[in-house]
Amino acid sequence: MVNRRLRDGVGIGTLIAIAIAGGLAAAEAPSGLVARASAASDDSAVIVGVAPEAPVQGDTLSVIVTAPRSLQIAVSFDGTTVGVYALPAGARRALIGTDPTVATGAHRLIVTVTQRGKGTVRIPRGVRIGSGRFGLRTVTMGPKTAGLITAENAATERRILGTVLGRRTPEALWSGPFVAPSDGTMDSPYGDQSFYNGRRAWWHQGMDYAASAGAPVVAANAGTVVLAQSLPLGGTTVVIDHGQGVLTEYLHLSAVTVRVGTRVDKGMLVGRIGATGLVTGPSLHWGLYVNGTWVNPLFWMEPRPGVTQ
């Protein structure tokens, strides 16, 4: 249940090829067009792929850049620099999370390719983000539970989580689609606007699963445990680092079966359903964090080019 506050696209998913040979000519490629250096050759092409083709709020954008290793690659989204990481096959990838606060409509993605001493090419792309069509949820809490919502508790939670959520492990540790961390019923979806005891609160930054106390909670994918402790709002919490700015959190647990530093595989037991922290009964809150943004976990549970396949 708990949440914490911590971007016009034509042809998204198409490829842009930029041939680079001998040196880069400083240029800016208009969206949807091909930019070429003066002495182009096929074996030095830079190829940029962006997916999904029609993203909505909560989705994760994947930017895959195939280029010679000697070239420096930078990515920005609406003017904000995005981390770029190496993939095993030699390509490079940037993952951009979106959420319900990201405006629908046009956004600007720029890939910058630089060859030291020889110039720069900027490749702008238009990205149009659609509505995630989120709903509302009403939560009724008793005085003791509602009393947990204090500025002090929120500050403590931000301080503890800030360190682990700021991790940027260069290697991608996950493989394939993520799995549901619980066999329980998903009874509170991602993105809904929350009302606590009739008062507007924050939007739901994950998914809740209702299940019996003590039921198993498993790792959604492979990674490293970076937090396993009690938090004022999240209750007993586990956070797993999956690499390249992707992390998952598991809240309100009654027990933890892993410790910080444990390497986990997809489906491995990490804890058990509980009712600790800001919650009204036995439940699991599962959140998925991508480079600074709580995204829709459902997106990651399907085969997605550049993300989970």
C-alpha cells in the first residue's frame, strides 16, 4: 500500500542509421531522417532503436544504440541525462522510466554520438506518450495505522531508501520477463490515485497482492539483495538490485529469508507475506524502480524488446 514521492513521436521503434567513417561531422539529424558523415561506410554505422512504439504512462522506454566501441554515446530525455550501459553483444542501452506524473503528448529524446577529436552527431527523436488510464482507490485505516503517516517517518524512509535506490550497477543481472512475486490476488494496481481516510494522498507506486500471512514472496528476477530491514511505512522490506538502475522492492513482510549481499535467482524465496508498516492487513506491495522512476511492473512481466527479451 505504501508509496513515496521521490517525460510527438513519429516512427518510435524504427531504426536510424548514421554512418561514421574517418570522422564525425557535427550535425543534428531531424527526427525520422538518416544523418551521414561525408565518408560513410556500412561497417561503421550507428543504429538507434527506441521501443515501445506507442508508450503510455508507466511504461519503460528502451533506447538501444549499436555503434563502434570507440564512440561515446550519451542519451537525454526532456533535457535530463539518462544513464547508458553496455550490453553483452556490444550495444549500449538506456532505460527511461515513465509514471502517472509524466505529461501525455510530445517529449524529446536525444542521442549524442561523439568521436574524440573528430566531432559530434546529435540524433533527436520525438516520443509521444499516451495516457495510462489510471483509476482511484480508497483506503480506510484505523487511527494507529494512519498515525504512521508523519513527516518524520517519511524522511526516515527517504533517507534509507535513497541510498539503495541510487545504486547503478553497470551489469544487467536480470533475464527475461519478471515474474509475480506472490501467488495472491493482485487487488490494487499501479498508478491509481490514493485516498486515505477520505483525504487525497499520492498515486500508487506499485502493485498490491492480498494473500494469507506467511505465504511465500519470491524474487521477481535475478539480482542482489541491497536492503533487508524494517522501515516506518514499508514495514519489513526487501530491495533487490537487478542492475543498470533497475530495482524491485517488497514491502510489509512478516519475515525475511535473505540478507544484504545475497545473490538471488528468479523465483527464489525472499520473505513471507505480512502486515507490517502502513497496511490494513496481510498484503505485499511490489514496486519496480527504473533509474529514478517507479514504473508499472506489469510492463516488465511481458516479453519487451530491449527490456525483457
